[in-house]
Amino acid sequence: MTDIFVICGEKSGDILGAKILKNITNKQIIGVIGPEMRKLNISEILPMEKFELIGFGDIILSIPHIMSIFKKTKQTILKTNPKIVLLIDYIEFNLLLAKKLRKSGYKGKIVQLVSPTIWAWRKNRKKTLERYFDLLLTIFPFEEELFATSTLETHYIGHPIFDNLKNEILTNDLSHLDGKKIIALFPGSRIKEVKTILKTQLESVKPFSTTFGGDYEITLCVSHEKLLPAIKKIIDKTKLKIILIDPSNRYELMKRADLAIAKLGSVNLELAFFEVPTINVSPIPKFDLFLFMFIFKIYLPHYCITNIIAKRRIFPEYVGMFATTDNIRKEIENFTTNSRIRNLCIEGCKEIKTIITINNLNPINYLLKFL
């Protein structure tokens, strides 16, 4: 019998899954996995990369492809009958899969790692989770609070990101940046994400770049070599001199950066760890923005995860129509000329590090009781 069937749909889930599963030995683990879990010699049923999408529009257009993956995944789980189905993030896919597995007679334990954003929208999913899942492991403390009165066993296990960073060995590969003022750009890891965000980032930094008489070297972390052609094409149109940084040096870049402009996502936690004042920018395609605002009616006081955790603004954030070069340039000006604003942001980063590292429990214990 298979012990664990694991499913992840994106890079962050792959990293999180690998961190947990590497400590489970002498168990048969199979699933839909990415490069980090492949290093653990987990048997791959499907590569995670088949899931990688961005935006509601992409999901709609990819429904036939996703349903094909769904069918194969469901059939494999029912055939192998694992003791645990470990579902990481990717909640819409996972919820549907959990429902179908239960209706097909699956009796094993279903565990969801990473809570759905019921604090943002579709709060009714809480009842669905209670019905189909046996255990929910959350990575943010405020999520456990939301399930305090729930019948679903829920535990905050802490976010692994800071533990990973504490053990990260930094090289000196970027010594050529010694003594230079640096603005670091983090446009994301997906091609459509990069095409949507990078142009705005580049236009925003122009007046501050040494290319146009400013004081700052502009660096850009390339998350994957497959993105290079698109990135270079966008850069060429701006006439900016950009220093491209390999992903293996992303943390050294963060350590050296005076300022960052990043997409919304977990990269903001990494930047908070290195106490880098950061501006969040997320231009959203018009169709996605329409769905976001008028169909799903997602209105939050904050969209950046650091701000959500702190329940106040630490990093400036500009989403959708507000992600303009003028707004971003004003924030760059604030961080580069006003020491008070800069120091308040750095103090906020220290606060985030304290919150996330408190009560960082070992999730293995919660899984082992089912094996």
C-alpha cells in the first residue's frame, strides 16, 4: 500500500512539500511533484509543471488540460489507495479532488497543507473543508485563529521560509556590486507574470538608474533561464542597463539591496527576512481585474502577505489600476530620501520575522499519527 500521495501545483508548494517529506523515512510516497521533491526520489506520477498557470483567464482556457490531469490523478489515488493524500496549496483543484475521492469511496486521510484564503473571499469554503478534510495545516498564525471554532482539526505549523533562510549559505558571487547602491527587481517566475509586471517595474526605476544619471544600479533576479529571452526583449525596449542575477544568488542580492520592487507573493517574506524596504506591484490583466473586483468581489485592506500578517502597511502595495509608474516612483523617492520612512519599514520587517518564527511546530507529528 502507498503511504502518502502528494500533490503540489507550483514552486512554493514543491519547496514546502520537500521540507516536510524529507523527514519521513521508510515510507512509500508518490504523487504530482516538482524539482525539489524529485530530489527525494519520490515516485512521480505527473510533473508539477503541467499545472503552472497564472490568472483566472488562463485557468478558464486550460480547463480541458486540467480535467485530464484531474482524472489521471484521481484514478491513480483510488488505485494505489494511500493512507494519506497530502494536498499542498492549489485549493480549488484540491477541494474538487477531495469531494470526488470521498464520493468514490476513498477511506484514507485527506490533509490540506496551506489554508485557502477564506479570509479574503468565499468564506463558505470553511464548511466544505470541514466536510471533506481530516486535517488542515496552516502556515500563517491568523489562519489558525479563523478555524478556532471549527470541527476541522487545524494547526499552525509556522512558515518554513525563515527556517530555510537561516540555514542559507551566502556566497560572495556578487562582489562586483560592492559599494554600489542597488535597486533589485523581482518580477516573478512565470512568463505571463513577467510580461505583465516587468515593464512597469523598469519604467518606474528609470530616473533612479545610473543609465539615466541616477545613483542606483538596477538588478533583476531571473528566476529561470527559460524567462531570459522575454526579459531581455523587454529590457531592450527601455534602454536601461540592467544587471541580471542568477536565481542561485537571489538571497545574496536581497542581502545587498537597498530597495526592492517585487510582485505579490512569498518573495515579500524573503525580502522581509533580509529587511529590504520593498514596493509591491501587481498590474493585473483587465479580464482578471474584472473578475477579481466585480465577480468575486475581493476587497481587502491589504494584499501583500507581510501587511496581512502584521495587519498594517509595512510594504507599500499597488494592485491593478493603481500599479502605475508615478505611484511606484513616489515610493522609491520616499525610501531613498526619507530615513524615517525607511527605518519604519525595516522595523516592520523585524516584526514579521518575530511573528512567523513563533511556535514553529513540526508538521511531521501530525502526519505520522495517520501512518
